[in-house]
Amino acid sequence: MTTQIKTSKPKILVARAIFPEALAKLEESFEVRSNQEDQIFTPAELKKELSSVVGALVTGSERIDAEALSEAPNLKIVANIAVGYNNFDIPSISAAGVMATNTPDVLTDTTADFGFALLMATARRITESEHWLRAGKWDKWSIVSNPLGMDVHHTTIGIIGMGRIGQGIAKRALGFEMKVIYHNRSRLSEADEKACKATYVSKEDLLRNADHVVLVLPYTAENHHTIGAKEIDLMKPTATLINIARGGIVDDLALAEALKAGKIFAAGLDVFEGEPKVNPELLKLSNIVLAPHIASSTEKTRRAMGDLAIQNLRAALDNKRPPSLINAEVFKE
Ligand code: GLV
């Protein structure tokens, strides 16, 4: 499953497949334990792999916690190739004296583009219409019987999680002359609110008033099931719900039941509870657009994410401060 090249260079782990050019460059400086076969390590395999390296490039499929680190005395950095890092148990990583990094900024616009694309596809029933066409149901153009969607322009977008990506979506919404309301753990500065023409509201007011609800918040224990049956009940029956954040932020079963009952118009999901498995109840529905966690997936952005993760890893192993250090308070400058 893995390949190993014997040299005296510092040894690192690349836990998932990366672009071959990036791997070749790493191999110039490091002894690389690579996993280009892209088979996801079991927790026991990951622990073993980490035990002999000084740095590791990982992704959301690698859970880095006390157990994973328990036999890795020489590990200095775990560099996530993702902006979200709910796969990291930060207190345990910090307690082990290991740096944790992620890949912010380089994916903001690509992910915001995708969030907007998913919103458009969901409101305008694009994938459902394509399936309908492919099934040979399009026998004539019709005012009333072709799939009818919901407008996006001049409606209200409600963004929950107003970090960089949320703000990127808000700025795109302005081009559609949408009213932007948002809810976030903390309110944006006046300047940032002005740049997005965004109004801060409570989560309940957002759910009651938004025509399109977009979720872009990080997954944490407190954010588990931020949207469940109770929250969906507050939404307009004509509203859409878009999740590009993380699985677990939405109660997928409650969402499937609400979509089936017509409590909201449609949903667009890029992330799922327990992905890559998808709740079979969601798969039965037509008023939903499903994507396999691809919000940051353009070649340019995926390469940039890999490059930033490698920059983080190289910095840590050169005893420098990685550009996107998460547990910065543990490693004072
Ligand atoms: C992808 O989901 C990421 O967090 O970068």
C-alpha cells in the first residue's frame, strides 16, 4: 500500500495522494513515506506511520488525536491539506508539542464560487432538470409543467458562519442584488459588515427571514446539528438550505424528512454526516442537489492547498514559524 525510499534525509509521511510534481519536490529534501495509492489508513496504521516521522501531511480523513500521537516522539508538525481541521484534536496535538497547520485563504474564492453554484443549482433545480431531460420526460416546452424553481436575485440570503468564505459568498450575493443577513459566533467589524452590506441577526431571525440559508461554519461539538428539525421548522416553505461546511452541522435524517414533507423547497449538500457514506433517505429525494465534498476542488486550488501545506511543513522542520499555524499560542515567537 505504501512506498518507502531509503535515504538519510528527515522522514515525513504523506498520508494521502498528492500531485506527483509536489511529491517529487518533497523527495528532493525528505525521505518520503507516501501513500499515492490513496487507501485511507486505519487509526492503527496511521499511529504506526506517525511513529517514525518528523512531519506529516494529512487530510480530513486522518484523525490526529492523543492515540494517533502516542508513539510519535519525533513528530514536529501535522500539516492539514484543508482549511477545516475538525480531524485535529488540538489540545492533544498541543500537549504532544506538535505544530498543527491548515490551508486558509488559498481556497476562499473557489469555495465561495462553489457555494454560490450549489445555491443556484438548488434553487433552479438544475440537476433535477437534467435527470428529467435524460429520462426522456421533455416532450415540449411548457409554461407550467417544466421544472419550476425559486428565484435567487433580489431575495434574502442568510449566511451562518461569516468567516472568509462566508464573506466571499456575501460579496457574490451582492451581484445578484440580494439582501445579506448573517449569523456568526462573533459579530464582524463595522468595516467588514459594510464591505458585504451584511446585517447581523440571531440564528432564529435568519432562519425565519432568509430565502436561501447557506452554512459555512466550522464543525465543533457546539455546532453539532446546528440545523435540525426545530430549526428547519422556522424556515420558509419556499427556502433552500445549502451546506458547504461540514457533515454533522446538519441533522441529515431530519433534513431528509423535512424535504420529503415539503417543509422547505430544496437543499444542496456538499458535505454529509459520516461521509463518504450518504444517508440513503437523502438519496431517495429529487429536491436536493448532492456533491461529493468538492467545494475547493479546482486543480489550481487543490495544488495551492498542497503547496501551502508543504510550506507549513518545511517551515516547521526548518525551525521556523509555519505561515498558518493553528496552535500558535503554544509556540510563542
Ligand atoms: C475542505 O473541506 C476544507 O476544509 O478545506
